[in-house]
Amino acid sequence: MLAISDLRVFTEPQQGATYDDLLAVASTAERLGFGAFFRSDHYLAMGSALDEGGLPGPTDAWTTLAGLARDTERIRLGTLVTSATFRQPGPLAISVAQVDQMSNGRVELGIGAGWYDAEHAAYGISFPALGERFDRLEEQLAVITGLWSTPAGERFAFDGEHYTVSDSPALPKPVQERIPVIVGGSGPKRTPRLAATYATEFNTPFLSLDDFVVQRETVVAACEVIGRDPATLTFSAALVACVGDDASSYERRAAAIGREAGELRANGLAGVPEEAADTMGRWHEAGAERLYLQVLDLADLEHLDTLAALAAPTG
């Protein structure tokens, strides 16, 4: 069984949430002992939320986490994931390091190549072809981790195809000796290599259990190619979470997020507690050391109590 500290609450605020909504979820998650509060990094609602107007509109991920850094005390904070198309690597490294200082060392950076073309068009952000996006992601990982790891008093430089850094003092420094970096996805080649080279954690977003096992093995192989011990990399998965104390409350919660009860049981962490606990156990046995529980109804704070009860007893 996974402990409560191995379970992370994951939100999608672009679907309609204010800072106060997110603070309520983060504060409840902290009180219950969840290991972390994470949020997506998107600037446009998706699906029916966009059709309904997308109100109240997007919130910026790192602005949100800066606020939560001061409004919470213990829970870890991060993105799943920041898009490399949204920010230049130097300013992103500064922002994340500053939020790490503001939280006294509780920040984690999930970063990816970006995929949602419509949000780029909606807010004037360039959206290169997939190959270039991955090229930029790789250079961003090199720059960001290079800036953070450069000793104080020394300078950092990087000469890439898309980003050039020269004579940088590489400041500010984060509180953590190494801010955890999360890389994830289902790509068969570049994603595993980038995770093996730069990440402290590899995450699969909403894959089947069988696909998680295959992708995990691919990343392990990529670690071995470069001589890295795969045990130094944490393996995690993100699953939509919808659990009810009984069948009727489960069906009510499924309906509230616009999902079919049967489909959720097949593809997420869902059902009554016994079903969800069995699903969690199977993921853990397959090698998932950490689970991100995607909570879609942010107003249903009692749902977090139900999810917390799935964790292994502490003490």
C-alpha cells in the first residue's frame, strides 16, 4: 500500500478555478497529509468548460504556486507540467528558484514540450512543430538544471541551437540542493532519454497499467544506457480520481465531473473504497512509487477525505 505522503493531489484549474479555490484544495490536502499539491500549467479551458465560456479564466501556474508557498506550511508544490513553450529557460529557472525560497524548499518542476495548440493561439504563444518543441525542451532542461547546479560565485554558459546563455551568475539559488525535476509522457525514445539524463522523477499521465509497465521498462533501459542507476529515479503515474463512500455517492461524483461510472472504473482510480484500494495496490505492485490523483471537482473537498482514507495507515 502507498502511504498518504506518496499520494499527490493534482488539479486542472484551467477548467474553472480561482486562486481561492486552489488554496482551499491545497490547504485541505495539507491538513490530510497528502504529499503534494500539483496543478496543470494551461492557459485555456478544454472541452465542455471552454464551450461554457471558460470562466473565471486561467490562472498562471507559477504565480499560483508563489501564493501557495506563503499560504501553506508543509505540503510540497509543483506543476504537472509546465510547457517549455511558455517561458524562456533563464526566467523560468529564476521563478522556480524564487518560489522554492518562498516555500522554504518545497517546490518541484514538472516540465514538458507542450501540446495544446489552441491555448498558444489564444494567447499569442508560438507553437513550433513537435520535433522543435522537443529540441527546445532538451535545451531548457540543460539550461535550468545547469543554472541551479552552478556553485555560487561561479558562472554558467550554454550554447544551443535555440537558447544561448553567457556569463550568467546563475542566481538566485533554490533552498533545495536539487529541485526535483519531473519528466513524463509516452514517447518511446526522446522522452525516456530526457528523463534518464535530467529528471529525478518519471511520470506517465493517464496511461493504462500495461502501458505504464512498458514505459517504465523503456525508461529503465534508457538509464542503463547512460550508466545511471534506475533506482535513483522515482516512477509515478497520474490517474483521474473519483471515489465514493458507497455506490450512490460514487455515481454522483462521476456525474458531477461528466464521466461515466464504468469508464472511470476502467481508466482511473475509481469506484467505492474497496475498488479504488485494489486499483491502487495493482499500480504500486507494477512499480508506481507515487500517484497523482487528478481531482476535477474542486468544490468537493470531502472527496479528499475519501481519497486520503485509501492510504496505508501511518504509525
